[in-house]
Amino acid sequence: MTLRQAKQRPVRLRDQSKRDVRTQFGALCWRIKNGEPQFLLVTSRRQKRWIIPKGWPVDKATPSEAALTEAQEEAGVDGKVKPVCLGIYSYSKELDEDVALPCVVAVFPVRVKKLLSDYPEKSERRRKWFSRKKAAKRISDPELASLIKRFDPQML
């Protein structure tokens, strides 16, 4: 989905920059292996950083449903989402080399049942399972890393 297709009204920041802030919905994809949670991360398209699947709001979909759709498209996840926001984090989405859009991401837990071998963004991204410690280290957004460190599947 492109920015123009997103039917979201921007939030205006109260600072000198007059930038608009957009909301996205992210999926913290997880499973239990050997009694410990593991997290599925994907690479970003351009910079190939490790991130969670995330995207724009979708008409007639709840935020958690939109997060699950992103997990399916970006990581080939077959799973179940809980409609509980684990928290939010912020980042700047680079639209062009000199244009960045401030975004806040509401994160929803997706318990992964299985990974599909074929999915829409397979050729554009890598996906990999990480332990809690390694996932938090690979993520460059400190707020998201903190969400991963604090994640407790028993609280869902």
C-alpha cells in the first residue's frame, strides 16, 4: 500500500518542523522453542535492517488484523493475532533520500503456527528466527528492542 492509498489523517506535531506523524501497525511474530520465546524478524527492503512486519492502516480492518496481514505479506506467517497492543515505538520512514516521515507503530502479538514457503514479499526480504536477546540486539529501534525484552507470552 502506498502512502497515498492510506486513508489516515495525519497528526500534526507541535514543533517548528510542522511535520505530520503517521500511524502504522506492526506484528511481533513469536513462537515457543525449547521453552523459550523466539521472534521472527524480517529485513527492510532498502537498508536490509532487521525489523518486524509493519504497515499502514487498512480500510475495514482492525489494527490487529492489519498487523496480521503485514506478517502474512512480509514474512509468510500463518498465525493468530491477539487484539492487545503490546506497546508503541517511533521511527522515521525514509520516503526518499532527503524526505523522512515520522511514524508511530502500534505492535500486536502474532503467535506463529507455521511459515509459508511462498508469500508476496519473499523475493524482497529475508526472514529469520532469533532468541529474545539476539532479536533485541538486531533491532535498531530502542523502543522496539525494549518491547521484545519485556514480552511475556503468559500475559496474553
